[in-house]
Amino acid sequence: MPCRQIELDDESDRILSALAQDYEGDLGKALGGLLRDRESIESFVAACEEDQRDALLVQRERAERGFREGRFTAWDEVKRHNNL
């Protein structure tokens, strides 16, 4: 099994230590679980994007067309309109 030495900031160390409680206090298992979960999440997001590909392309084209044709609202106008 590979062994790595890493440095964490205090907040990350606190979070990892708390997560390790779910892994019988084993920091290595907790970190491994996080990495595997991240990969699973990325695969899930990619599948969702592929399932919604056509709708996403329509939205992107509509936004780009509005920008090209000058049909966009300046941020200052959005803030004014919404009392921000």
C-alpha cells in the first residue's frame, strides 16, 4: 500500500478527523473514501450532463445568441431592477 505524507491546514485537518470517525478513526480510509466518492460524483454529473445534453445546448445557444445580438442586461441594471 502506498504511503504519502501530506500537510493540511487546520480546518481541513479538523474536517478529515471528524470524517475519520465514520471509518473507525482511520484517516487513510477516510481520505480514500473521499477520493472514491469524488470520482463517483464526477461520473454521476457527467452522466446527468449527457442525459440533458440537448437542453443544455439550447440554453447555451440562447445565451450566446442574446449576447451576440446585444440582448443582454447590464449587471448595473439587474442590480437596480432588483434593489440590490
